[in-house]
Amino acid sequence: MHPLAPYARAPYARAPQGARNSTVLAAAFVASLFLLAPNAHAAAPSPQITRIRTITDREARRDTTDLGRWLLADGNAAARSAAAVALGRIQNRGSVPALSRALDDRSPGVRRDAAFALGLIGDSTAAPALIRRLGVETDPHARDALIAALGLAGGKAAGPSLARSIQSKRLLERGAAALAAARLKDSTLVAPLSAAARDASPEVRWRVAYALGRIGDPAGAQALRTLSTDKVDLVRAMAARAIGDVGDSTAGARLVSLLGDPAWRVRVNAAHSLGVLKARRDARSLMPLLKDPVAHVRWEAAASLGLVGDSTAIPRLQEVLDDSSTGVIHAAATSMLQIQGDRAVAAIAPAIDLLPGYLRSSLVEALGPVNGPLALETLLARAQDSTDAQEQAGAASGLAKRPADAAVSIPILRALLASKDFTVVCSAEEALGALGDSASVPAIAQLLLRTGTPEAADIRSSAATALASLKTSAALDALRGARSDRERRVREIATTALGLPADSVAAEPAPELRVEPIPNNPALGATIETSRGEIRIALDAKTAPRTVENFARLARSGYFNGLNVHRVVPNFVVQDGCPRGDGWGSPGYAIPCEYNAIPYEAGTVGMALSGKDTGGSQWFITLSPQPRLDGKYTAFGKVTAGMDVVERIMPGDRILKITIR
């Protein structure tokens, strides 16, 4: 699969406790019924358990048959809840009418799950039903679920309802409304959010800062400057990040003061915002952070110096090339390229060979925008002569960023279409599309027909992307055929390229997924031995039983033993589970997503994706709370010990062994 990016680095945040009390509880109850599986001598399961097993099995196989009927007519609330969750996870827009009717179910739990499901589907046609129900709903947890759904599916019509909820007397509702405002990104909510910056609860204040940053309206800058002085480090960290998101260039002095904050996450976010704002006058204030005791801070400072573009930082960045942390080295080398251009190529060349695969490929790709003969020579050599697939893929992506050199790079990229490594083929396809090589359309269209291996889906996806860029008549003809591809992402690319409405993407054929059986004795925890120390995780087999079973089965087989941690993003995630070490690897199959309402807090364990239902073996741990991931990636565990170890992990560190408890 493509390297996971569970979004770009997100602000420091936590999700409201109220979220736990909605779908999590209902899903836990539903899943617990599976754990009551009888032994050979036990009585036959009750009709209720049998029905719920059927519903959950259809959910996993993405089969909506009878789910809408059971949602509206089954006499058991647990079965109706299970049907609502199933329809939400399947995400078929045709389920919106039934789920909208279920918002009036007599059971608060069913109403919560119906609202959650509508949020997962994200169809704005559900907005009137959600708004109407919120106006009469009395159950607090159902209200929180309705508010969350409005943030995901409400559109502009949801603004007034969220504005009222931001001013609610109930703490959890105010917090839920702030997060919903962040997802809605409606600038009309900046005023009520700014007023809520004075809320007595830090649980509301950090959400307000997060929402103002996500909306990105400069009108929220004054409230963010105030929040950046908050006594709670969570609020300061959120505000520091959001100041950059709203583009408040007048807040440089405040951000500089936060570079000395005792909380490392505040320092990371302040450094990030100075880079985003390209605050060159404050570059000297970033340099001391290159010696910060926390690697994440050094990493972010090095990256921001490149965005700032101050040439006086070069000597300090050269020193950082000897840092003990691979991520810091990568950031320093990339920044040197951004500041010095071609003159930095010779200095950073040794780093390319010393970095682990994921970072090595990224650094080679970073040569793409660098004008000059050394950068071009390095890219061509790594693309044409290297025996390292990660370097070749990075070089192909880098060449895509040099349209002026297309004449010399296109023949090499065409040759790479015949590579035995699928990542190289994918990168070459997309590069040829970006460079406008219409002569390659026949070869790329042929790759759009590739089947027979798990990697073929990635090749077809990249082929569709390339053809969508080229848009010749032959390319569009090939894309018309791709509208019936078995992979939804391919169908979506083709549909968009042909100018057709998004809701015309064919729902079939269903993806080919590995559906793990739910065990009688599920895994309850995992001990992860790393080269940095030990991490203990509690696995949530009730909320995400099939995801947990897949993880446990791979761990018991020794699949993860010896793998490098290939991806770390400062103050965001640590990611493992790629057998290739470059983010493209998988176990050769995909499992269905079990979206749920577990919030992504610091230490939450999630399943990596490159699109819906593409998870397999790659998993991640969040380094700080990340509301943007909520409901979009299957959360299936939480770190219970060793979070300090997680925070020290860098790309290239090894997973020695995972033991399932």
C-alpha cells in the first residue's frame, strides 16, 4: 500500500470524554455478544446473538443486505445499534434515509449510533435530520453524537446549531461543539469560538484553540494569542500550532517566548508555526533548539529553519548532520537543500546512504525542486543506476518536480515502468503524468489492467492518477473502463477525472478483504520490545475485534520481529509494521476498517491506511491527541506503560519482538 499519511501533522489536542460514551459503549456491548460463543456442549445461541453475528459478519464483508430493515424494525435495541454501526462503517450513501429515520429511535443508544454512522458517511443530505433531532434530543450522549455528526456532514446549515452548543451550560457539549466546528471549518463560528476562549474549563479552551486553527481565519488570531499564555500546557501547545495555521505574522515574539516553554510539545508547535510563518527575523531564536534534549524539538527546529530560509543557519545545520536521531538528520539535510540549493548536495550526500529507507527515499525526492546540475545528476543516477528500490522510487518522484529537465528524465522514467518493484513502477507512472508525457499513455493504460498480486492495486491507482493528469482522449477512454475497477480509490480517481459527480462512484464490486474470525478468547494486551525499551499496550478487542485479532495473529507469527520503525512525525505518530521499511509494505491482504468513537489521545494505537479498507499490518501510536484522526482510522488499543519509550523512538529503531497477552 502507499505510505500511510494519517493526515499531515495535526495540532496537539484531546477528544472529549463524551465521545467515549456513545458509539464506543454500544459497539463494546455488541461485540461482547460475540465473545459469548458457545462451546460444543452449550445450548444454541439466542436469536438476538445470532442476529447480531449476522449483522457484524455482513458489515465486515461490506454487505448491506437487510441492514436497513433490521435498523428500523428489529425488536432488539442491540441489533438495531449493530445495524447502525454496520451501515456507518460500510459508508454507503444509500443508507442515509434509514439512518436519518433511526435518529428518532426510542433507544438513546440507537440514536447515538445512528448519528455516529451518519457522521462516518459524511453526506450533507443528512443535515436537516441531524439539526432537527438536535433541537429535541434530551440524552446528553446522543446530543454529543449529533453534534459530532454535524461537524462531519452538516455543511453550512450546521453553523447556527453549533454556535448555540458552543455556549451550552453542559461542559461536554461545549467541547463536542468546538471539535465539530473544527471539522466544519465555517468562519461564521470564529466569533462564538473566540468568546469561548475565556471558558473556565481547559477542556473547552484547547478545543477552541484547535478549532480556530483548523478554520484558519485570521479573525481568530487575538483569541489564540491569549490562549498561548494559558496556564495549561495542552492549551498553550494547541494555540502555538494554531497561530501558524491562521497566519498571524504579528505573533512572532509570542512564539519565540514559547520556544523556551517547559513542555516539549509546546516548543515543537511554536517552532513549527515560526516555520509556517517564514519568520526569518526569528530564525536565530530557533537555532538553540537544535541542541534541545528532546529529539522531536530538534527535528522540528531543523525543519522550520529550512522554511524560514536564513543562510546563517547553515553552519548549525551542518553540525546537526551528525545528530544521533535519524529524523533530525533528515530535517537538517532537507533544510540545507531549501536554503543553499545545489551547493548543499555534496554536503548532504552521505546522509542519503546512512538514513533508513523511508527517510532515504524522501531525501532523494527532496532533490527534485533544487535547481542545478548536481541535484539533477544525483537524481538521474539514483533513478537509473541504483539497485535500491527506495532510492529509485524517491528519484522518480523527484524528477517529477523538474519539468524543465523532462527531455532527459522521461526516457529513464519510461524504462522504470518495467521495474520488478511495484513502488518504482508507481512512482514512475505518476512522474510521467506530472511531466505531461502523453506518449506514455498506452503503456500506463496497460498497467491500469494489472492484476494478480496484492501490489497490483497500487499500480492501478498510480496509473489512474497519471492518466487523470494527462487527460488525452486515449487516457480518458482508459479511465472510463477504470470506473468499474475493483478498488474504490481507482474508481474515485477515474470518476473525478471524467468530471462526473462524486456520488456516481460505483459501489461495486466490493473490495476483497480478509475477514478475521472473532475469537472466543481475544487478545487483551501486547508487550512491544524495541531497541529503545519496552512498551505495553491494552488491546480493545470489544470495540475492534477483527483488527485486534489480525494484529495478534501477525504478532504471534513473528511478523513484526526485527522490523524497523519506518515513520515518525514530530509530536504526531510513530509507525511500524511495514516489512519493506519504506511504508509501501503489507502482509498481502487488507482487512475491513472498524471505525469507532475511541478518540485519538496520546498513546492511542491505530491501523494505518492508504484509503478505506486498506489496512493490513501497518499500525501507529499517536504521540499527542489528534482529533483529525477520530473516526477515520480504526483505533484498537492504548499505551498503558512505556509512553516515554514511544517518545524516544526514531526512524530506523527496531521492533525486537511483540508478545501477545
